[in-house]
Amino acid sequence: MYVLGIETSCDETSVAVVEDGVRLKGLSTSSSAEIHASYGGVIPEIASRWHLESILPVCEKALTRAGIDVFEVDRIAVTTEPGLLPSLLVGISFAQGLAIAINKPFVGVNHLIAHLYAPFIDNPNPPSFPFIGLVVSGGHTQLFLVKSWRKEDIICLGLARDDAAGEALDKAAKMLGLGYPGGPIIEKLASKGEIKYRFPCYYGDDLDFSFSGLKTSLLYFLQKNPEAKVEDICASYQHVVMETLVRKTLDAARKYKISEVVVGGGVSANKYLRGLFREMAKNIHIHFSDIHLCLDNAAIIAGLGFHHYLELT
């Protein structure tokens, strides 16, 4: 079965063709990130206009790379939540129109859950159920217990009470005058620095996250320590964010006696986070996707959409 996936939840316009939920046949993604960089964040109106201009050529390129005609598509899957409403509407409208044109059904997909599907694509040794899933990105930080791809078997265990981890990195970069998006810039500078400072971060008995206090502590630190090296600040700040993510996720795995962990979302591309997980995990198998599947993309939408169709048949 060929499933055509469509993703337009934020600033990436992405279309992919995935065969039987596991084999990526063609993927094309166009991003408006460079435009938003000058504003220090994503502007919904600009993002939606980019989607309108990009979605048809992106779709045609994905089909060409897959080596199939649009009428060979069996099903269509599209991101319906969460995301920027104007951006989501572009993808949903395109999916509806295409479904009518080729007389094929379409299904909506939650792109947060889809991030946990990334390690199942083109992977000869995919994760097994049940697993603990951490979705960590610029807008979301959540922990899930995943027993199967059925919606009722995906249970939220904890989430960000305020800033998501990626947002905390972006705001730190803004305070340091480093630009947007901040996560990759901080990661690059942190690799040249040392963990010299200990910034406080919320760590309660629950499985929720909170990074707003960490952001405030950085602000006060910068006011009191203007001479501190930016590389050391980045290394120290990044360490606290990533260590909190790792410890909470491993706490969840131990609490529910689960030995499989899947980490997805844009922040999961961070090499320091990956290394820290492998260093701290004891008798727990950590699964990451290939880097190109960490950011928002349509391959994960098509993959998870395939399983949604199986539920309906």
C-alpha cells in the first residue's frame, strides 16, 4: 500500500510516499525557516503563504522521487493536529482536494505521535511495544506510554507545564544574541565550551517538565556575570536541559518497568542529548531516528497513517 503523507503544521511543507508503513519511497520538504529567522520566530501568516506556494511542487517532487503516478497512491494521510491553524488548513485542504481528484480516502494524523514513528521507517530493527516515548521539539515536550498505534493505547504520562525544551533553547539563544533557531546554535557553541555553571531546573516527583525557571535563572546569571564565556554558558545551559529530559524519560521507563525508549522530534537531533541518553541508560534500549526524520516531515505522517487505515479495515 502506498500512503501519501502531507505535513504543514508549522514552517515545513513536506510530502512523502511510504510503502506499507515502513519503506520510504520518496520525500520532499521545503522550509520557510530562513524567512522566519529575521523575525526571531515563526510568523503564522508567512508560514501559511509559503505552504500555499510550495505544496503542489513539493508533492510533485515527492511522487517523482517515489517513481509513481499520483493515481497509484492508495491512501492519503495529513497532519490535522497540533500546529498553526493557518498552516494546518493548507495541508488539510490540499489533502481533501487530492482525495476527491484521485478518488482515494484520507485520514488525519497527530504529528506529535508521528514523531515517535520515525525509528520504524527503513529500520531493520525497529522498537518493540510497549515503549516510553519522548517527543521533544521547539513547541512540545511530552512523555508517552505507547502500547500500540491504536489511539487508546497511547497514554500521556507528562508534559511541559510552560516552555518546551526547544523553546527554552531558542529563548536562551535570544538572550545571548545568537539568532534563531537557537537549539542548533547553542549545540555548536556548547561543543567548544565547558560545563562550568549549574543552572537550576524544575525536577519534581511527577513526570512533567518546566523550563521557565531555568530561563529566568539564565537571565539573572547574564546580568551578574557579563564576563562569562558564551561557549561555557551554552554548554552549561544545554546540559541542564538535556539531563532533565534524559532523567525524566528514564524515570518513566523504570516506573513502568519498560526497557524500550523512543525519542523523537526536532531536539532529538541534538548529538549531546543522544550521547547523554546512551551514557545514562542502564539496561534500557534507546531508539533514535535518522537525523533527516527528526524535524517535521511527511514520511512519519504517511507511516503512522498506514496504521490508522489498518484500524479502520
